[in-house]
Amino acid sequence: MSSSSALGEKRAEDKLKSSHKKEKKAKTMAAEPPASPTAHLTTNGTSADAEALAKAEDKKRRKEEKKAKKRAAEEEADAPAASSAVASTSNGDQPASKKAKTADAASEEDAAAAAKAEKKRRKEEKKAKKAAATSAAPSSSSSTTIAASSNVPSSAPTDALAANAFLKDHNITLEAPEESDEKPPLPFLSFKELRGKVDDGICAELDRLKFEKPTPIQACCWPVLLSGKDVVGIAETGSGKTFAFGVPALQYLVTGGGGKAGAKKGGKKGSGSPQVSVLVVAPTRELAKQTHDNMQLLAPSLGFGSVCLFGGVPKYEQEQELHSSPSVRIVVGTPGRVLDLAREGKLDLSGVAYLVLDEADRMLDKGFEPDIRAIIGMCKSHEEGRHTSMFSATWPPAVRGLADTFMRGPIRVTVGSDELTANKRVEQRVEVLDDNRAKERRLQAFLREIGAGPRGKNATDKVLIFALYKKEASRIEETLRRNGFSVTGIHGDMTQPQRMASLDSFKNGVTPLLVATDVAARGLDIPQVEQVINVTFPLTIEDYVHRIGRTARGGRTGRSMTFFTEEDKAHAGELVKILKDSEMPVPEEMYRFSMTIKKKEHSVYGSFYKEPVAGKAKKITFD
């Protein structure tokens, strides 16, 4: 072998080794895991900083990988030429053949090592991304809350872990509209989180009332409403819904919503009525009065007046109340009376920018949908800045349709289930009676058993007794009174002043027993009712749930007793389901009745009615 060919062989061999070495180095560099962006975060870092750092690191890493791959490709392109040079100079020489085999073996080892390194790199990269996402999650959630409340001064955000635990403990679901990518804000877990977000005067009044902590519906609705978004709140009765919308409504007025307080603005027919900015619509007189009373706990000290409008009393008195004070900015009323006064020009709704529909499902059940639509049409539009809140105990298709029509991307807050469920803090008891006529005798005996009778050990405990018909309620009331019980009543045959007097007497504990029809079954917040007794089963299972919901309010516990007879057998299946869902005992006697659950019938169309499918109509275009 000549010296020149030996020299060429050596150069080719050196070049081949160099190419393998560079290729291995490039692959090793590519296998190194990227630096985790979380390592660069300080204690005051935000999710935005983390994201920016992560992007910068990822960009730098990809750039280095690209350069390394380019160098490796160039070396690989030169490698075949070097190999052919080695083969040509060797001319079948044995040592050159062995060297080629050694080079191939080394190449295979390098390839295996590179594959292993690549696998390890991917694994480390995946782990780093997961760690970065986990560390950035709380900051991201907090920044969402702050951004959502940008129109008010911000304070320390809710801790994400504590908020998630709160949502889980209370079985709360927060749902943003489908067309939005924004997450719902985190709940306020204490009244301290309101500071800086609402006026100091509102915080002072809440402190004066000595509330311990927000209820679940309040905790979740406040951050949504204070950010100016629409909300649908679904929660059981007695969950504190009035303050859930009341506090943000007052904050809206304090910050100048709807104009200056006390400013006069002529109605559509020149009535000169004060400019109403907040309207709350409720299904019954009693619920409207109750909501008004709760608003009065906060509004007067802030310089705002509230008026309650409902039927059963002369309009003149309510008109006088509307016009007597320029500070009236809040109206709470039933659909019929509100619409009557608005159409007569005595109530100007053109400035209403904060609208609340309370107990929406019941208003629709009672046939108020046309009135509600007419009232909403008299208020400001969404384009003019109207905010709408809707609260309901259930989420049927009719309520969904109303929300789709009149609300703008509402956030839905569901506490518990959006289906009909009984309050699990109520200890339910059902007693099956063979004789329907024995119910009133059994009622008196049961009252004495629980110590609610005259000179009983629990004579001051509030007991709410439900009857189905007005005459039945009057008869039970008189029977109990003749037997020495301190009792009052409330039903539809009574005048409004009589009804309010009876209700106040019961609330204040003057008369511990109240006999009522279903007029008192829903919405009324009567504090500290210890026992509910259903002498006659209601017409629907929904009314049963709302009846027993008059006790165990505000986080307390309560008891209910229901007398069930052969005449009520059509409801046996539904009642047993409610009892089982609430994990309550079911009397063996109940199983002698059919457990069939009948399809719910419409109040007008009967069983031939089909619920409309909620949602917006699909637009069809033709070519």
C-alpha cells in the first residue's frame, strides 16, 4: 500500500469518527430537558410571567435543536463519501473491512443511544410542561377573578384550592356560556372579600347584621354580578338568594348606576315618577313583601328607597308611596301589579338597568310569562346596559327558553341539583292513615307528642300546618283554637292586611301555630320553623318539596310529618322516590300503593302537552 493511499485512508477514517462524534453530541444536546419556566418564577410572579418565560425557553430550545439537527445532517451527508473513500483505498484489504464493520457497529450503538436519549427527552419535557401547568393554574384562576371584577377595586383573590374545596363540599356547579372561553370567577368565601369590591357603607351594614359567612349561592353570585355579568342562580328555597342579588344591586346604585339618586324623570306619560333603576319581580305578594323587607335592611342607610307593589290592596296607596320620596330607586313587585302601574303611566320602567326575576319557575307555572315578557320589554335593552339575574329552584325547559331569550351569556350557578330534590337537612316522616277522617284527630295527638300544645315542653316552637283547601284550613284553625292551641291562619279568602297580620304574628312568635294553604308553601322566609305538618297531601310533588322547605332554612335542621291516605295514592311513587333520594325511611305501608310515577301534565293542555325544546332556532339558508 502506497503512502499516499494510507494517508487518504487515515484522513477518511478521522473524518468518519469526527462525524459520528458530532452527531452524538447534537443528539445529546437535543435530549437535554428544557428548563422549567416555574424555576424562574418569584413569589410575586403571575401566570402571565410564567407563560412568557415558558414560551421564551421553548423558543430557545427549539432553535438550538434546529441548529444541531442541521449540523448533524451536513455531517451525515459527508459520511457516505468518507466511507466510499475508505473502501476505495483499501481495495478489499482485510484491515479496512474490519474498520468498516467496527464503524457500522458504532453507528448502530449511537443510533440506539440517540433513540433512548430522545425518549428520555420527551418524557422530561412532558413532565416539565405538566409541572408548569400545575403551578400556573392558581395564578390563572385568580387573574380571571380580578379581570372579571375590573370595574371595582380589587383585593386579595380567593385561594383556588379553598374555592374548589368549597364548591365540592356544597355540590356547586359553575357553568359559563358555551360561546365563551372565559372561566367563571371563584366564589367569595368570606365577607372580607367584599371589601374593596363594594362600598364601605354596604360592608358596614353587613357587619351590623352580624352575618357569619356568605351562603353558597351568595358566595358564587357576588363575584359574577359585581363584574357586570348576567347570572342564573339555581338553589333550594331558604338559601339566601335575596342578598345574593341585593348586595350587587345596591353597589350598582352607589356607583351611580341609572343616574343620580333622587333624580326625577318623567314617565312615558308624563307622570313625573322617580327614575327606578332596580326592579325585582316575584310570583306572590308574600314573597315580594319579604324581599322588600330584606332590601330595607340595607337600602335606607345608603340613601335609597324601596317600594313594594302587589295586588289585593288599593293602587292609590302604592302610587302615593312611589311619588312620596325622590330616593325611591328600587321596586319589588308581583308581575300583575307592576305591569298595571307601568301601562297606566304611574311607574316608569325605562330606566331599569338591573332586573331580577325571582322564583322564575313558579312565575312561569302560574302563567305569568306574557306579563314577564311585557315588563322586560319596558326596561332598558342589553345594548343600553341592562343586567338580568334569574333565580329558580329548578331548571325546566320553559325557564331555559326565557333565559336564552332575555339574558346575555349568563353564568349558571347551581347549588345542589337543578332537578327537584328535597332539602336533606329536613328529617322527613310519613304516616299512612287508613281513615281520611282521622287526620285532624291525629294532628292534635301529634302536636301534643312533640310538646307543641298548651303547656307543652316546646309550646313556643313554631309549627307550620298545611291544608289543601281554604275551607279546610279555616276548619282546622277553629278546631285547634277550641282545643286550647294558640293558632292563626293564612289563605286566599283573607284580605291582604289580614294575611300580613297573621304572618307577622307567626314570625314574631306571638302565635306559634300557623295553618296555611299552599300560599305559604314557597318563597316565604319564616325564621326558625321547627316542624312542618302536611295534614292533606298537596296536588303535586313539587308543592310537597316546597312545603317541607319552610323548615331547615339558613343552614338549620328541621322536621316534617306527612299524613298519607288512600286518596293520595297517585303520589305514592313520587313520594317514595323523594324519600329514598333524601335517604329517609319509607314506611312499609307505602308499598301497598302503586309505585308508578305519572307524567307531569300541563295546567292547560293536560297530558297532550309537550315541553318546548330550549335553545335558539337554527337559521336555514337556501342556495
